[in-house]
Amino acid sequence: MKWSPEEIKVIIPIGGEATRMRPLTVETSKATVRLLNRPLLEFPILELAKQGVKEFIFGVKGYVNYKSIFDTFKEGIGFSARYRIKPRVHFKYQPRVDSIGNADSVRINMDYYRIDGITLVIQGDNLIKLNLQDLIDYHLSRGSLMTIVLKKWKDVREFGVADLGEDMRIRRFVEKPKEGEAPSNLINTGVYVLSPKIRDIFNSEEVNSMREEGRMDFGKDIIPYLISKGYPVYGYVTESLWFDVGTPDRYLDAMRVLLENLEEKEMGGKRMDQIKRIFVQGTSPDSIRRRNVIATKYRRGKLKIEGSVLIGRHCQIGNNVYIENSTIDNFSIVRNDVKIVGSAVMDRSYIGEGVIIENSVISRHVEIRGGAKIVGSVIGDNVLIDANTEIVNSKIYPHKIINANSKIHDTVLT
């Protein structure tokens, strides 16, 4: 069967409150949390858009998710212009019909937008590299109703796990298995290819009964149901990069791996060192001027950088600063004698003199005053941390003020 990327519709269910990612997601959708100085969801969208996909439907539920996604991506014009995609991509949104699970979101949008072709489903918090041609050809060659992208994983307890037959057909699927009950080490990445016949199943009496009971999640409900009824559900095992960015720890893991492995052109910045992966972003005359200042400091030894580092546009970096395996987002100011290791500093943050940040996430519009130390912590948006404060293994929710000389250990400030 012949097909083209332009015919593929991509549905991205984005629901829930992402409580495990808090405080990063108190006021923003998990899909738009900034990672490597861009919205997380931009990675898989760009990956597919570069392969010719033109239509993306955001299956948003709730005000925060809708507002975050729409304010970031709108109709796709800005995204297309930024990445020079012609003809442009189109972004659509789920109408205000609340879904009761990611499968229900897909059902709603397939009906609303009258999708009668192949549908690709990806999750809003997943980072994945896909060979679309190979995946769709695989799906069609097997006459599959649903193809699930699988990946080998060490700790399978938080994922759906598939048991494959020799023909790659899924014989059994266990969602979040208990210790010793996993049928394999192949986990569900949350990426699915659906044949149009799935619409008839979604609208069947049995599935309608499941929906009335509030059961319309792919992993918990729909996949086991399809397998039990004998529908052809196949597994496609990928060796490609994949992350489920579901917690702050996983966020930092994804950041480090992407910093080390993304192709140079994907970093979105100019490389400053031929050996180390050090990139500074910006193309306007003023951002180039600031980038040149950073590059000069680096060459003269006033700025020490180790590992892989990404610095955003219009950043100001002081003297005697040490940065290792970290990202610093746009419009941020880092004063003298600062140390940043294994951390993400999001946009428009202010890092005062002598501050130490290790293995932490600093959200947007945060001010950290001189002498403070942040270790293994997550700081929410618009937080003020006064001088000589110590925060260790803690979570600080947005808009908090932490007084000078405070010591906060193993604490969640909501």
C-alpha cells in the first residue's frame, strides 16, 4: 500500500496535571516545560515534521494544558518559519470535550476531525527519534490494527510490558508489572500506529461500556482489550533514542543524554570548541555580540566549561564561572564565581555571585542571590532565594521567597 507522510495525522494526548513533575508543572503543561532551551514537545514534533508530516492534533485536557500548548505553538506558523518548513505544518486542538484517558482523547479527535487514514499517536512527555518510513511500512506489511513502538529497558516496573511471539505479534501486555511478573524487558514507549478500523472499535458497544466506567487508557484498558479479542496488535522494537520525561530526575537524565548525543545542527547554537560540545545560541546582531563575549572569556580562561553545555541567546556570563554538563536558557544572567554542574537553568534567571548549583532544575524567572547553594533540588517559577541560603534535596513551588541564611533540606514547599 502506498502512503505519503502528508497523509499521516499525528494525535498527541496531553491530559492530567503531571504531579510527578511538580513544581515544574504547577503553572505550565509538562509538554511545554523547557528542555535544552525549547519546549519539550518541540523535539518529537520537529522530528516528524522534518520527515514530511504536516498535521498535528493536540489532544489537550484542562485549562493549563490548553493555554500552555496554544500559547507556545498556536497554529504552527511560527514553528514552521523558525525551522524553515515548507509548506508549513498545521496544529489543531481538541475541542472542549473532556476525555477520560489518552485513548479517549484519540477517539474524540479521530471523530471530530473525521480521520479515515493512518494515525500516529505520541505522548506529550516523550522524546523519541523515529524512522517514520520504516515504522509505517512495518505496520502496513503486517496488516496490523495497532502497532506499538517498544524499547528494551532495564527497570520495567513503571511501564507497560509486551510479550511478543516469533511473528512480532503481541500475545500479552502487562501494565506496570509487579516484581517478577514482567513477561519481557520490552516496554511500551507510548508511540502507536493506528489503522482507521480502530474508529469502529472505539465506537463499539463494548468500548462504549468501558468508557462509561471511566476506562479509556491505552496501556491499562485498550491494548489488553484488543489483544484479548484477537485483533492484530504488533510490536515494533526500536533502538533509537527514547525518554519518558515524567519526573525531574528523568528530566535531568534526558538533558544529559541529549547534550551528549544530539547532532551539532540540532543543538541550535554555534559550537565554541572543536573537542568539547559547547554551544551558544543566537543569530541576531546583539545575541552574536554577547556570544562573542562568552567565547572570548572561554578562550582566555575566565570561563571554564567541561562536558557538554548549551547556553542560550542574550545570556551574560561573569568571570571565574565553572559550567559542566548543563544548560543555561535565554536572557539569563550568571554573575562571577558561580558553579553550575549537571543542572538546567531556565530562561530569564538571575544567578548571583558565588552561587553553587548542582544536579538541580532552576525554573523560569528565578533569582538566586549571592552565596546560595542549591543541590539535588527543583526550584519552581518566579522564586526568590536570598543570599547564603542552602537548599538540598528539596522542591520549592512557584512564587516563594526564601529568606537569607535559610537551610532547607529534604523539604517540599508548596
